[in-house]
Amino acid sequence: MGPRRKATKLQPVGGCSRGELALRHNEPKDYINELSHEVLCHIFRYLPMKDIMCMECLSRKLREAVTLYLRVVKVVDLCASRWWEYMPSGFTDSSFLLLLRKMPDLEQLYGLHPRYLERRRVRGYEAFSIPGVLEALQSCPNLLGVETSHLELVEAIWNYMPQVHILGKFRNRNGAFPIPAENKLTIPITAKIQTLHLVGVNVPEIPCVSMLRHLYLKWVRLTKPQPFKDFLCVSLRTFVMRNCAGPTNSLKYVPLVTGLASARNLEQLELVRVPFLGGLIQHVVEDSWRSGGFRNLHTIVFGACKNALEVDLGYLIITAARRLHEVRIQPSLTKDGVFSALKMAELEFPQFETLHLGYVDEFLLQCKMSHSELVKYGLADVIENPGIITDIGMKAVNEVFTNIKYLLIYNCPHLHNPHHWITDQSRWSRLVDLTLVRCHAIKLDSFSQFIELLPSLEFICLDQMFREPPKSVKWPYYCNANMCVCVQGKGKTPLRRCGNVAVAVTVSMDNTKAQDNKTNCEKSCQVTSEQIKADMKAATESSSKGISTGAGENSSRQGAETGIRQGTGSAGVGGRTGMRQRTGTREVGARQRTGTNGGVGSMEPRGAVGDIASRRGILLVGQNERQPGPPGSHYAIGSSLQQGRGVEEGFVPRRPLTRSCTRMSSVPLAPEAGKPRVSIKKKRMADKSTSTSDPVTEDDHVQVLSLKSKNLVGITLTNCGITDLVLKDCPKMMFVHATRCRVLKQLRVECAPIVNRFDYAQCKKLDMEQVLDQILRMPPERNRIIYMRPMHQIDSLALERQLFQGPYPYHIAIVHEFSNPPNIRNKVRIRSWMDTIANISQELIKYEFFPEATRTEEDVKKYPNYPWGRDIYTLEGVVDGAPYSMITDFPWLRTLRTADPNSYARYDFEDDESTTIYAPRRKGQLSADICMETIGEEISERRQSRRGVFQRVVVLFVHHCDTPGEPVDDDYI
């Protein structure tokens, strides 16, 4: 606001014979100062207090208006309705007192949230202190209520100004766990407060507060031995007690439960880690239900209540049946018997919608402290086991709660076949939202059938579901001239030695033993390094006891060698001929077994490397012959066992031979010159071994989640073990979100015409090429945005070639975002304007007879080279210090970005081209019609050159923060 300006006056121009008048060009009129005080005071009602106080120094007229406004104002908000913020800084005791003395009629003061208050005044030091605030509040004779969040200030108000109400919700802002010792609050009986939310506070007791309606206690330490002795809040509507450090004696909670029963209007009851006496609630309900106790409950939550019984929960549910909306049940009470009993009660729950089975509080899930540490800080000693509800109990759930809409199940390992939950009496006909977390035993096929049978289901959320089955493991043989070690199966397998120092070992394996070994091998997952060291130690000890020589040694060595060759069968070089076929990144195929019947070669798991010798550089040695391994092998290659080659007696290496180790041995590391090398093609594995002691693991087990639902809108997958997602028939599906699904590889879209959002974040093995091809081959009925956070480096040029050259009838944009930690500004903003770009093209095609572009296989062949028949360009910039790059063929975008703002421009947003790719609100480009006025010249050029446009667009947003291979923590996913 500037200074007062002079009014323009008409002056006759000297020397003008006709007496013409001219305007003196002075400053424009100051209309604000011409307004009356009453009008200005009315305007001040819509301004924040901070802006009103700033107007005092602008002009005498405004200072008078501000003084008049403060003299009559009754309600003031120091935070401008932003209750989560702090009041303006800079106040001292004197300045705050001066402000409130200007408001003699003040009745309600909101937003008194100081960032810091001194506990007491200091002489000669200007500060903002609790005594100073109290003095200022006492200067307002008509003050009725104050809104604050400061613990010491509210206690001082209760003590020195008991007639003042605490407005709104009191919630302290310095709560934490472990509970800080300095956070203290004593609640008087006379406290005039309706909502009290305490987090991380030391409270002696909860007294009888008649006005209290909502009481939230989280991480509260109750310091008195009997903290509920006088508890009685007859007006209470909400009682929440979570993870509080209270008395450990269950009997001391009797006054709490009886006091809650006396609150006839109680609507919400949440007890988490409250060790009340088992059976107590049952008896209190029996005594109070006729007088209305617990009958108005609409939310019941039991979590980690150590002594809670099924009858406590059941009596509450039965009593509140008429108004009950939501129930969350802790794992120890998540069992068949609860719902069987409710079923026998034959009650109706007309308003019930939400059920959470196996409920565990978020603090216990996210807390990194151990159980003993939680107990040390005063929390109840309780350890939760998984819920034991079965498929039979789930049938009863819907028979009891027939109108259930939202179902969440956490960690119930005894659930197997969801499609068995549906019966003639249990159809789940109104279920809208289904969330399953850590229910590992649920079968994938049964779950797919269950989804198909739910008529109203719209949202699915799966977290830590469908774990990957254990993989079969093949332990390799590793041999050299002095040692032949066979490690397989589980446990400690004796080390078998052969060669000059080996004890005679004969190996004979029949079909039965081979089958047993196969079973053992598949059951085994790993052999620890300690076990292998123990085997090596046993071999060393046995070698020191004595070695047989001569003909007996030769015969025994020959027998051992023959046995091993029979046992390994096709494990030798070139012994296995099966090859896996690769489509995209999927490895599918069958393996031919050509080894001897009953041989170890037949135990090779599906998908494992076809030739172990080629992978490990192992050569099984035959008598008087030698076969070289692949070049570059890091392991010892067996040598001939001819007697003429002297090998140091008793030499048993403790680790695979390396080049440095072979200098002291007559066993060569590489084959001799002149010997032909056997070239063997290595096959790619999902999990590659790094040493002889590592297992060779088969490829990921294929697990396909097939979705068929007529009303399904979206699915969210987190840490799930599926490899394939199939959208079989989902006509209303709109989004697919997948996060940290380690083995998720492929997407198949059969019928999902309107799905428009795909999010794949931190999915390590995702086949981007296949997924993008599936999405872009969908009929162009919607604009689509694809968000990906790959965990490996991608070939950006190959990606551009695939998308821009392919037969995809869309305008395409590829955005590379490099912010770390992730910034979602560009991603969110793109959703706001990509539809506008497409709407312009649709309007032109539909109403202006603009040519529509096509993209058929003939077009692909016609444009084999860059730019593949498209008008491709690049936009680059920096957002919050991180670069981005956008490669696209979007029409109209370049013109719109560089255009000047029009009359519709809005400046109440911080975005512009310096903070995001495109800011249409800053330009005033709010609709397709407005934008078409700006791009008229580009439209004419395209029409003349007969360059058509597509009606739909696709944006691929690639975030590179996870490409080093380590996932970055991100609150947004």
C-alpha cells in the first residue's frame, strides 16, 4: 500500500485562445483511503491478523481503521486458521500486552501457538514468557476462551484463569517416545476443555472432568499408583488409549472401565496395549447395558491388550450392534470362535462397514525398539502371535456382518482358500475394498477366483503376499588331482577324497538312492561356510592318519573315480544338452536329462545351469585321461592321475586353487598348450554363484495373478512374490501400482480399456520392454501415464527407439528425472496438463476436420530411421537443483510454454517454467479452448503440411534415483 496520492485537477492551459482544458498527469487516485472506516473494518475481517497490523504504518487513515477494528473485534486468530502452524514470531511480553490492550472486547483468541516460551521473566531482558502471556490475557476482561498447544501455558491458564475455556483441540507439539521427562501436565478437575490430545506427556492421573468430550492418550506415562481412581467423564464421546505407560496391575483399570460405562454417549473406544483385567468388560457390560452403557459405540479397537478375552470383545459388539460401524481386532482375538458366537446371537448390524482382523498398532509395526526396551520404558509386557482364524471363520464373518464394505486382514497364516469364504449365506456382495497383508498361506489361484466372485469390489491392496516358494538348489562338485569334494543336500556331507592321497572310496548309486538325494537336494536351501570348513578339517585329519599306496591305491582310486563318474552322470563337460529359451527377460524351457539313470545329473533343478562343469570350471577326471575346462576358469582343473606325475603326498588344499596357489603345486591351472579347448556356452541365471561353496539356484517360480472383475478400479502391490500380472477382464480398472515386488517381471493386458496409470517402483526384475509394449498396444481410449523407478541402468536410446518407432498410436513423452531424494513435482504436474494437450487434438479432429495420424505396421516399415516419422524434440531443465530431460513428439507444447500469460493467468501458484516442465495456470491456459487461441499459427502450419495428430498421449516418467541398485527411501511410495 503506497502513500496517499493527490487527486487530478482540471487546469486551463495558458496561452490558449479557445480556453481548452487539459489534464494534469498526476498519480492515480488512492481509492483505499477514500473508503470509510466502516468499510475498511469490514474488509479487515477477511485478512490475516499479521497483514492487518502491517497496515498501521501505511497511512493515517488506515491506522485509524485498524485501531477502530481492534477496538470492536471479538474473535482473533493469530495463525489465520492454519492451526498446525506457529503464531508470528517477534513477540515479546510488552508487545503482546500492547496488542491485546487494543482489543478490550476480545472474547476468543485462536492460534496462540508460540514456538518458544520462557518459563519465567528475566529482569532487564525482553523475552516472550508464560507470565507475560498470562498478564496480556488478563488484560482482556471479556476473554472466554483461548486456543493453544503449549503444555506449560495451558496448565498456567487452568491455574490462574480457571474461567477461561481451552478452545478447539488441545494437542501438544513436542510429543515423542521415549517420553521426555520435561513434558508434564497436571489436569485439574475444574479444567474447561472439550478435546484433550496428549502425546508423550507425563500425567499424574486422569480426574473427573465433566466437560471433556474427546480424550486421546498416546505415549502417556501415568505416574500415580491409582491414576484412574477418580476417572468419571460423563460427557465423553471418544476415548483412545495407545501404548501408554500405566500401572501393570490389571485391577487398577477397573475404575477406568466403569467410568467409560458411565459415559452414555461414548462413540469411539480404542484400547491399545492396555492390560485391563480379562473378563472385566464382560461384567461391566452386563451391569450397564440396560442403562445405555456402550450402546452408542460405532468404533471398537482392541490391540495388544494382554488379558482381553473373547467375551470382552463379543459383549461390546453385541451391545453396540445397532450403531456399530468399525471393529479392529487384535491377533489373539482373531479366531473362529468369536464369529461363530456372534453368528449364534443372530443379530443385525445395519451400519457396519469396516473390519480389521489381526490388528497391530502402527507404532509397534514401525518401532525399531526391541520388546524388552518397550517394557523398560513402561509399556505393558505383551507379545502378539499371528491370528488363528481359518477359512471356516471367514465364512462366518460375512454371515455376521452382511453389509461389510472394507476388509483388512493382517498376518493370518491359517487362511488358505479365499474362494471358500463365499457360500449361499456369505456372498460378500457389498465388499468394496480388500487389503491383505502377510497372509502367506493364501493360494494364488484361489485368490483369483475369489476376486472374480466379488460383485462390488473396487480396490485391492496386497502387501507381503504370495511369497516366492523355496527354490531347488544344486550344490556343485569341485575336484582336483588331490581332492574330489561332493557337497549336496542338507547338513554336513562327508568330504570324499581321491587321487594320490585319497582314501579308497567306492560310490554306487542306484535309482532309489538317487531319488532320495534329489528330494534332499530340493529341500536344502544353503550350506554354511562353517559346515564346509568342518568337512575340510575332517579331510585333513584323515589324511594324516596314513595313506595307502601301490596297486591297492590304484584299484581303489579307479573304483572311487568310476563311482563318482557314475554318480555325476551328465554333470561332466557337454553332458547336458538342454537349453532354456528366453523371451524378453523371462526364461522358460525344459531341460533334457541325458545322464546315467539314477545319476546326480538328473537331480538338476528346473531352470538351473545346464553344465555345472562349464559354470564352475570343474573337470571330473577319468583314469589316464584329462579334459580341459573353459578358458579363464578360476578353479583348479583336474590333472591326469598317472603315477609318473609326482604330487606332494598329503597335499589337501583348504580352498579352490588359484594362480598363486598353483605355483607350489604340480597341478597346472590352465590346460597345456596344444590341447584342444572345449568351448561351452554359459547360460544366464537369475541368481549367479560366486564361488564353489555357493549354490546354483533355479529361476524364479512363475506365479501369475489373474484379475477378472467387472467393477475393479485399481490394485496396489507391495512386496509381493508374483511374477506376472494379468488384467483378464477389468472394464473399469484405472490404475496399477507395484512397489518393491522383487520378482515381478511381466504384464499382460487382455481387457482393461480405461486403465490410465501404471506405477512400477523398485521392481528389480521388471521387464520394462515387455511392460511398455503391453501398455502401448492397448486401444487408444485413454491418455496414460507410466511411472517407473528402475533399479538398474537403462539404455535410453534403445528405449526411445522402442517407443517412437513402434506401432503405437499415441503422442509419446519420455521424462528422465534425476532428483535424489525423489521429487514428485514434475510427475504430479504432468497429470494436470497432459490431458489438455490431448483435448486440443481431439477438438481439432472432431470439429475442425484436422487430419488424424495413424501408426500401423506399414508406417513402422516406412520410417525405419530417426525420427521415425515423428516430430521429436527435447526439453531440459532443473527442478529443485535436480536436472530433468523430456524427449517427446507432443504437438502444441513448445508454443504453449513460450507464450505470454493471458488475462486468465493465476499467480497464486508457485510453479512456473523454472520449477516444472510446464505451468499452464501461470500462463492462463486453463482449457483447450483458451489454448487454441494461442496456438493458431501452429495449427495452420500443421494443416498446410498435412501432418496429422493422435487423439491420445502417453507419458513415461522414469525416475533414476534407484538405478545404482539400492532402493531410496521415499515417503510417497
